[in-house]
Amino acid sequence: MRERVTMRLPDLVQGMRLDQVLASELQLSRSLVAKLINQCDVKVNGKIPRKSAEVFPGDQVEVLLPDASPKSLEIPFELPVLFEDADIVVVNKPVGVAAHTAPGWKGPTVNGALLAAGHQICTSGPRERIGIVHRLDVGTSGALVVAKTEVAYRQLQDDFRARRVEKIYHALVQGYFEPPQGTISAPIGRHPSRDFKMAVVTGGRPAVTHYRTLERLPGVSLLEIQLETGRTHQIRVHAQAMRHCLVGDPIYGGNPELAKKLGLERQWLHAVSLSFMHPVTGKKMTFEAPLSPDLMAALEKLRTLDAGK
């Protein structure tokens, strides 16, 4: 069954292209967005637009989404739950798991696993994204909160948009950042020639990443990273722009030989901590997600090399 989504566009879209905005807001590929527009499944202020049409704050956009319901028949993986109450559930998302279904993704999802395990999830938003208020890449593990009630969904969405949520990551990067602590501020947008990638581009959306070196190991650095904004692939893109690509991330310049040496099949990136005000009680809550075995094993190999100097 296809879901119709109606939304009012926020201030940040001023003068942006419709297809760019929809791809970002709905987490769809640009090719699928173009197909929906060409099929007249998209309206802006009640009219059929061109995909290159500019949109502005306050525009009302209606989108008839393709059918993509959460998979909820079985749980093909272990989904560690860090916390749960009547309003939210916080999980330690494993690698290889998407937050929600999307066109082209046939693998396991967080909301599908929660539904299969009998957890309540709110029904707001697009059908395939129910309960999901923020995302982690399929290749990134760590703390992720899911809304169980409509009140929690709306409040958490507001908190993420207003940047009231503190997201801290640990990342292993090639080389050594100088200075060892600082801020990267560089706009991010779609890669000009590779649609599946993001890049630092003139005219992109503002993106701010704060970093601090935790540990220097042979040829690499373990960083603590705090995101001020939440752009797609932000940490990976900023790391590449600084010429210190994430270990295990060949899409954004990571050395495949180093990844093989460390036994990594994905980028070394983990959402280690998530802090926010409880959407109902208002109490400050912080959740920490332990590192997964593959990330720990890579660190131990590097520490053993360092100790043997």
C-alpha cells in the first residue's frame, strides 16, 4: 500500500531544488525522486512541479511514496536494547542494519526488528519510517532512539531539528589530525558526479563537526566526534575533506589494505553516546552503546602493534 506524505518545508530549503530537498528529507535516491516527480506523484502547493523547480520555506509538498513497509515477520539478528519505557526505546544498532526500509534496501531494519519482537512503535510519518526520528548509516553501529508514541515522535523530531540532542561518535581515521582538537565547518551536498556520494561543495548545506583526539596509534587516530549538524555521511565526508579518511571506508577514500589488515569490512565508526531530554518527562537522559566486536578487535590489533615498538 502506498503512503501519501504531506509536509511544510523548513527555513533551510530557501532556493534549493525540489529533487534535492525530497531526497534529503525522505532519504530517497535522486533517481527515485525524479521518477516520482515524472509520474506526477509529487505536488508543490497543489501543482505538478519540475524536478529542478526551486522550493522555499513554507511550501506545502505532497508525495505519494512507493510501497515499502517495515519487515516485521522475523528477527534475523540480535538487536540490543539499551533502554525502554512507555514512550521510547533506545537500541545499539548493529552494523549491516538500516534504521528503516528504503527503495533498494532488502536487508534487516531497526523498526522491522522492533515490530517483530512485539514492541509498540508510533505510526506517524511515512509508512516505512514509522518510529524513526534519526538514522545511522547501514555501515555505522551505535546508539539510536525510536519513538513508541505520537507525543514522543513529535517532540524528538523537534529536538533533533533544533539541535538539542547531543550525538557523540568514536571514529578511527588514517593519520593524525593537527591540531589534535578542533572544529570542521564545511558545507555538504550531493557529489557533483557520483549521485550515491556526498561531498564538501560550494552551496551545500552547512555542516559542523567537532573532534578531539583520544588516542594515537600506528598510522591512525582514535577520535571523539560531536556533531553540531546531522548531514548525510557528515563524519565520513569531513574526514575525507581533511585528508584523514575513516579506516575501512573505501567509498570516502579509506585504504582497503589497512582495512583488510585490521579485519574490517566497514568503516570504523560508532555512535557511542546519545543524550537528550526525555520527550515526556523532560528528564535529561544519556545512553552509551558499547563498541561492537569487530571495532574492538581492530583497536586491539593496533594497540598490540604500538606496544611492540
